[in-house]
Amino acid sequence: MITVDLCTFDPGAAAKTPAAFAAVVVDCVEASWDSGADLVLLPEFTWVGLEPLVEPRTLRRVAEVFWGEVLPAVKSLLIRPRKAVVLGTVPFWHEESQELRNRAPILVEENILFQDKLHLTPWEAEFSPGTELRLWEFGGLRFAVVICLDIEIPEISVRLRGAGVDMILVPSATETLLGVERVDRCASARAVELGCIVGVSHLTGKADAGLIDENVGRTAVYFPSQAAFREEPRWNESAVYEGGIQKQRLTLDPKRLQIMRRMPQETNPSLLKKMPAFELVVG
């Protein structure tokens, strides 16, 4: 059994220095761990809240401060046995390509992993897309981090089919309820078609930063609509919040996923081994 906390986060947290901002994030994660969570998910662009605290106020400078100063300082606090955290996302300067990436730092026990966003919104003009989707293991389960708009892209779901993913974690940031709905409705579809659990964490609040000035969001979790999950709610969406930190806790039971995958007689799109050939006919 793995206990997961899905957290909204408000990047307008009162902080006068990058270290003070990082302390707010660390306190949020440690509070979840100390109360029984094994894994914590924070939203997309959590760390762009550093922008008003650095000079010059650019995304590249945020990247330099986070990866060069903040992460080295906090990783000793956030690397724990049998604990993991997806630290939202933060700009990353890719030296080889001379490009900014929207990157999710992932701390899994003593390991530091990452996932870059693959598809970018029109507002992410300063960023370049990532080129890899990583699968990683924790607690005997297989996870993927699929960032915001990426969960809306069906081609990503096609690539994940048959990969054995047990849970998809979706850090997200949207300005409007429509953005929240797009991400969450597609997250629900991914749970059905891939036979996995999908957890979403949205950014909330206001920040003095160009990319994330106003944000609304919630937490949400979606389970497969299969008999193994019949006795519990198969989706749980919190209220939509305009600010603050809220948490939703869920427990992953690997046995339910195993039972579902041993029921080939049940209608289940995730168990289809071969897609039939067909042609698209117009008219």
C-alpha cells in the first residue's frame, strides 16, 4: 500500500528570499510525510514563485537559483528512505541545446530524477519541449509524470499503452476553470484507457510573476472504471480554489490493479493487445 498526497500550492507564499520560499515548500512536503504520506505531488510552476525574489527577474535566473542553490540546499531534507516527492516544475537551462525546459524534479528515496514537459502552451514561448517520457519505480509500482497539457495529448497515452504504468502524476497550472476541466477530464480518460490511477495537482493563488500571475485549481484522482474498484469512489475532485495549499490523500492498493489485469473477460480497453486496422473515411 502506498499513501499519496496530492497538493495544491500557492506561489504567492509570503517569502523574502529564495531560501524562505524553499522552506515553505519543504514544510509542505515534510508535513505530508510526517503524517503518513509516502509520495507527494506538487503543481506545475511551483518554483516560478521564486521570480520576484531573484535578480534579474527572468525564468533563466529562476533556473540558475533553483538548480544551483535551492535544490542542493534542500535535498538533504527531501531525500528520505521509502519517501518520494514530485516537486512540481521549475525552469531548467539545458546547456547543450541552450534552451529552457519546463522540468519536474523527482526525488525518489536517494535518487534525483526529472521529467520535462513535452507539449507547450502558447504562453510558454520561452521554453523548448522535452524529448523523453520517463517511467520510474517506487514501492513496487511504476509511475509516470505527465505535465499539464501533456495529459491532454492522446498520442502520449498511445505510447504508454502496454508499458505497465500503475499511476500517472499530473502537475498542472491553469488560469481558468476551463483549463482545470480540460486537464481533469483528460486525466479521467487516461485512467480508463490505460487501466491506471491518475492524480492531479493544480497551482492556485496569485504571484508577482509573468507566467503564473493568477491561478485556480484543485486536486483530483481518477481510478479505472473496472470491477476491482467497484467498492470505492472511482473519481474524487476537490472544490476549485483560488489560493492556498490544500491536500487530498489517497491510498494505492497494488492488489486491485493486479486483480483488474487478471480479468480479461471484462470490457477493459487497457487489456486490448492489438488494435484492429481501419481506415478513416470522410463523406
